[in-house]
Amino acid sequence: MAGFRTLDDIGNAKGKRVLVRVDLNVPVSDGKISDFTRIERIMPTLTELSDKGAKVILLAHFGRPKDGPDPVFSLDPVANAVSAMIGRPVAFAADCVGKEAADAVSAMKDGDILLLENTRFHKGEEKNDPAFAKALAANGDIYVNDAFSAAHRAHASTEGLAHLLPAYAGRTMEAELQALEKGLGNPARPVVAIVGGAKVSSKLDLLMNLVKKVDALVIGGGMANTFLAARGESVGKSLCEHDLAPTARQIMIEAASAGCAIILPSDGVVAREFKAGAANETVAIDAVPVDAMILDVGPKTVETVNQWIDRAATLVWNGPLGAFEIEPFDAATVAAAKHAAERTREGKLISVAGGGDTVSALNHAGAADDFTYVSTAGGAFLEWMEGKDLPGVDVLKA
Ligand code: 3PG
Ligand code: MG
């Protein structure tokens, strides 16, 4: 890929100690990994390097430990999951620097894979402390970053290390950067963005950037209520950041001057309680009862959204249209996701989606596999959509 060194540029990797930064920050519930997507995503890089005879040394963080080593945040169980998926042994070292790590690395044979303990057990990681980066670098000849989803952090293992060793993008990083380039960097037009989720306040920078870049912006989820209220609609008991009305108006003004159409819901599914199966009705958006809350956009809105998807050459999607985690308020998100999946399958649409909730919503709709690219990144995907430079990506630029 232009501008980045990839695994193709490494040359002969045999016998080389390759430090590979991966994202193994997988969701765990009841002590079990509940989603293996991030582990799946690193398989191409791991397999390729191991097949080439490199000594593959994995660096990763897990959770947000506050005070040094803590068994709750140990990567030890994750080593088994990686091993099971790749079908090769994956050794584990109880520290990512120092004697423990050095001994484990010197015991490696060509093609072996080793996972080092959580980098965040050391304060130097998040501080991007050069001394800590140097201690990490002591175990490698080459650095590969395959963790786009952690690339918004300027940490020692995501940024500092790239200054100390020859640095390359892994296969997943490469695929992610290519997909994102197609999504917003240099997209086929028209570009339509769907942005949903609860709060405008968490996505202000995102909305401001998008109205300058896309041809149409669909706003759904709780955040649409703030826009509706800013336009003078009464949204009853709906989630709404009334104090952000001026900001919402500003975004609509910016959109108008940039020639970006803003699509707000024209109808909504309302209920009196936030609960799966709650009694509900569909109402026009100017007829929301004072004691009800909007939990999903209505079928008319879905029709409009689908028409915009039909017009789009490129779709970028972040955030659900309604409270998709409780049925039946997942209906609009599921319908639009299925429609985008179908258009993509037919070769008529490039669809790029990302963000934690978005991925579960698309999985729930059975649509994720048909999308052109679904990013597992949360914060990093948002920052990319906000037009920000990601330190872990910048440092890989050739
Ligand atoms: C993520 O899960 O979004 C990444 O692994 C980054 O984790 P962080 O938000 O704790 O830095
Ligand atoms: Mg996060």
C-alpha cells in the first residue's frame, strides 16, 4: 500500500525476532472470551510470519489496569485462545520486558509464537516512556503493528517502538487502512454516512468533520432527538441533550453550506418504558406523546434511509439507528443494515462500518459478513472518522 511499509518489504524474516503489536483487548464475560473477532483478525499476520520462520513475539494490552500487574488483566488465558485458533503452540511470558521476557525469547526457535504479558502492567507503556520502549525493543529486530484499533494511543508499544526498530504495517492494519481510504479518504461518490448512538456530545467532532466530507448524513439513535428538539419538535421523554441545541443547529448550518443533506427521522417508534417487548406505537415525528420516548426510527424513515443507501456509492456507518439491544427496537437498524448488505453483495455499494456497538448491531442483523469492511476498532475508528491523525498509523508512514 502506498505510503506504508508492509510485510512485503521485510525481506527474509527467517530467524528474525519480530515484535508484533496486536489488539487482544477482547471482551470477556464470566471468565470466557465472548467475541473472537480480534483474535481472528491477527491470524493472517501471525501465520505468514511464522511460516516464514520468524520468531513471532506478540505485544498487547488487556483492559485498563491501574496499578501494575493484576491477575484480572493477565493475557495468560488469551494465549490459549490464540493457540487454539492458529493451531500452533503459543508460549506465554509473565512479563513483557526484563529477564522473564528475554529468557522466553531466547528459548524460541524459528517459526515459534510467544505472547508477552500485558504491556499496561508497566507505567511506561501509556506514558510512552522512551526507556520502557527501549526495554521492549531489546527483544526484537523488527516491529510490526497489526493493531489499528489501538493506533489512536501514543503508547510505547503502539508508537514509541516504531522509532526504535524498522517498522511495518501488519496485514490487518494494511487491510484496515485500505478500507478506510476507500471509505472517506478518496471515496467513490456520492458518500452517505449513517451516524447513530445515544449522545451528540460524544460525537460532535465526528459530525462536524462528516458534514464537510459526505454528501448526505443520516442521523439516528438518541442523538437524532437532540437535532429534532433543536428544530423545535417536542420529543417527549426521549433521551435528549437539550443544552446542545445551539450546537446541533450549528452542525445543520455547516452542513447546508457544505452541500451535505442532513436526514433526520420523519417517524419514530415510541414506548413508555425502556424494556424489551415494551408496548409501543409508531408516530409521526411531530406527534410524539409527552409521556413517551422514541426508541427507534419508524418504517417511513427506514424507507428514506434505504433510498439514500440506493443512491450512495459509498456508505460509512457508525452507531445504531435505535435501541437495537432490546427488541423490537432493533427493527430499523436491522432493516437498514440488511439493505446495505444486499447492495454491497450486488456490487453496487462500498460499505465501511466500525465502532463497538455498530459491529454488534451488524452481527445481530446478520449483515456484517456482506459489508465491504467492518472495523473492530472503537475509539480509533471514531478518531479516524473525525479526521484526526492516529499516532500509531502516522509513525508507520514510509
Ligand atoms: C479498544 O478496545 O478500543 C482498544 O483495544 C483500545 O483500548 P483502550 O481504549 O483501553 O485504549
Ligand atoms: Mg476503547
